[in-house]
Amino acid sequence: MRPGLFSLFNRAGAWVLLLFLVTPALIAIPVSLTPKRFLSMPGNELSLRHFQHLFTSEEWLSSFFQSGVIALSTSVLATFLGTLCAIGLWRVSSKYSELVRAFLLLPLIIPQIISAMAFYRLWIPLGLLDSYLGLILAHTILAAPMVLITVSASLATFDPRLEQASKNLGASNWTTMRRVILPSIRPGVFAGALFAFILSWDEIVVTLFISKFSVYTLPRRMWNGIRENTDPTVAAAAVVLIAITIIAFVVSAILSRRNAGESRS
Amino acid sequence: MNAVARHIHPGWAIVAPLLVLVVALYLGPILNIMWLSVTDPEPGLGNYRKLYESDSLLRIVWTTLRICVITTIFSVSLGYSIAYAMVHCHLRQKNYMLTLLLVSFWISILVRTFSWLMLLGRNGLVNNTFETLGLISAPIAFMRNELGVLIGMVHYMIPYAVLPLLVSMQSLDSRVMDASRNLGASGSQTFWRIYLPLTLPGIVASTLLVFILSLGFYVTPAVLGGGKVLMVAEYISVQLLVTLKWGTAAMLAALMLAGVLAMLWIMSRFMKLSAVFGGSTR
């Protein structure tokens, strides 16, 4: 059927909207290249001094490092717990397991400000405020549902008879898990790990509540920069983050393409 | 012991670690906060009574609801247009559109908020461009008011609105629309009387999802509102970190949570929740 006038008009509108979604972020690029000391558009000359500052300043470097450590630990922990949990729920598959699944997805949908309150409330008596462990645990609870979703999606296409066959042939539970189940849900596990990393790397609301001085993540430092609204180093950091986003996006696109290829063959 | 163990599926053993962690470190303190809302500073419904008694508190709740409703209306209707265009074009074009959508979905909220700050400020790019072009004589106030907050929020929410709609539109049987055209209905009749009602579950899911996310939104209102537009999330953070009043904050959190859970329940009537979540992370 030939698209009608309305449909063509709508398609043009959709393109405009999609460009509206992406282009505003690009303004960070020119602002980061300004030669001036304050946030401004560059005039005739460009300068890389703010990038130089970003990559030589002790404060920014330590924030990159801390965010990296926290995001990596969160990703590992959330992927481990989330994958086990997804396999367990898949095995049980009863009315109760669906209830538990719904409950475990709550941290993803409950407003971040309430999660932040909850962690802040508990971390005070536990002495976890402003510590790596505190941030990693909080981020893990927020990120595990992501892993649960991606791994469950992979398990949905996994044939349970393969597990039966493996056990009938004499493999132990552990061997079955390692040699049969895990290889077939690998794309879901990788996607979950990637999402968990990004969630933690980007997380600001909970971080604002439970970190103060000794742990100062990248989003936290950017938040400060944005509130002070003077130092163009923030723009340089924003450009670096956009670059990382695009790289992560390409990686995940390749992963999901490979995933699609496997399920087709 | 053995009798009990035989009734419990062994699969629960590997569900337990995450479940215990979430119950102990997440559900526990949330219940504690609910409890605080009726006990701090003194037992009773005093915190909830403040909603009637304090004009400023009522105004904050009202501002939050108004901004959330407007954000939801704009995000869902613009999202509907995007999803419709994506479903009804060639695969190549659809993939380009999906890429743009997901890239924007993945760009850090802080980067986006920072960009709006650069674009919308008094000396921002938008005002400067308009002035050089001679369109305006004085800068338009985009920031420190609801306009700025709305622009930032709609921009952030559109991808979330599109994804459930996309799932719903893709699962539609296009032969139903062909049948409607064959029976003599015009294009617009088919759209209004067949297509739109059939995508209603998607619209409901997308509306509730965006509304829930807007309700607790913190970053964009705090930065683009510049202290002039106070919403519940920012008020809670001030209560906890500056004035240390747990009671009022806990009451607002309890109301927000009750609202969110109620909306999730409605949403589960219309759509499998896992489909919405699954769609929004892929």
C-alpha cells in the first residue's frame, strides 16, 4: 500500500523529533573546544586545553578511576547474582517464581529518589556511607534487575530438553550449568553485564545521597560542575562520555547482531 | 526438615542470594521509611495532615503532578508519532530511526542536562542565535521556570514512551487494517476507529511508564528549574540532607510509592510488565 499524505508528513515529523533527541547533546563539543576559561562558544580559535586539564587533573582522573572500579565491580556482582537468580526462577517456573520475579524488578521502577532514601537510611547505621562497598552494594541492587531481564529473555529461547539430555547423559548439575546452560545464554549475560556497567557508571541520584568526600564518582563531579556552571572541563568530560556511549552502543549492536545470527542458524 | 525440603524446588537455592540481598538491604529500609512517615517526629498522622495545613507542601505536590501530566501528554503523543513512522517505513529507514532513538536513550542524563543548560541559558545558543537573527530583542527566559523543566523532561522521556508503543504496534495484525479499507472505510476512519483502539494497551503502558518515571525525576528539574521550580524529589532531598526532617520526607515518599504501585497494578492489567521492561532495555 502506498503511504498516504498524512503518513509521509508524519514520517518527516518523526525524523525531526529523532534529530531533536540526539543533536542537543552535541553542543558539548564546541563548548569543550573554547579557548576561554569560562563556559562559552569558541570564537575563531579552538583549543584543547580543557581536555588537557581533564586528563591531567588529579581530581578528574581519580573520579574516572573510582567510577570505573565501582561500575566494574557492580557489573560483575550484578551479573553473577542476576544470572543465578534468572536460572533459578526459570527452573522453578511456578506462580510464586513469577511473583518473586515481579518483586525483584521493583528497584528498576521505584523512583530513584526513594531508593536513595532507603540506602541512605540503612547505610548510616551500617557505616557504609561514603565507601566503595556502600556504592557497589547499592548499585548492584539497582542493576541486578537489568541482568535478570536480559538473561530471562535468553532463557526463554533455550530448550529445557537440552538440560534434561545433559543430565541423562550423566553430567552433574554444575557441569550442566557450565557447559550447557551458560554457553547458550551468553548473549543475555553479556548484555546484562553491559547494562549493569552503564547504570552504575551513570548513576547520580543514589550516589548524591550516599557519597561525600572519599568516594567521588564521575557523575558526582559532573553534577558539581554543572551546578557551579563555570568550568569548561565539564564540557570536555561530557564529550568523553558521549564518545564512550557511542562505543558501548556499537559493541552492544555487534553483540545483539551475533545473537540474532546464532538464533537464526 | 527433609519433608520441607522435598516440597521446595531446588531452583530456589540459586534465587536466594539476590532475593536475600534485595529484601535485607532494599525492602527493609523502604518499610522502615513507611513506618517513619507515621511515627516521626511523633506517632500519628501528623505528617499527612501537613498536606492540608501547609500551603507550600501542597503547592509542591501540585507542581509535581502538573509537570508530570504535561510531560506525559507531550512525550506519549510525540512518541506515538515516532513509533507509527517507524512501524510504517522500510526496514533500512527503521533501523536508522531505531539507532537514533537508542543513542539518545543511552546518552548520560547529566550530559543532556548540561547541554540544555548551554542551549537555553540567558546567553545560551538559542537566545544568541535568535538575537543575531533579530527575531527577539530581549532573551527569552527558558530556564529557572517550568518551560525549561518541561523541555528537558520531555526530551528525556520520549524514548521511554516510544518503546512500549513500538512493541504494541509491531504485534498488530496489519490484515485487520486492510480489511477495514476493503470494507470501504477511509484512511482516517481506519486509523481512528481500528488502529488507535487496537494500540490502546501500548498507549496505557507508555503513559503510565512515563508518568511513573517523571514522578520521581530529580536531575533535570533540579538543574533546569534552578531552585524556582520545586518538585517532590528535590524537596525530599532538601528535607533529608539539609533540614534533616525524616517525617515529612517519608510521608512524601510513601505517597509517591503508593502512586507508583497503584499505576504498576493498572499497567499489569493491560500488558505483561516484562514485555514493557524487556522492550525498554533492548
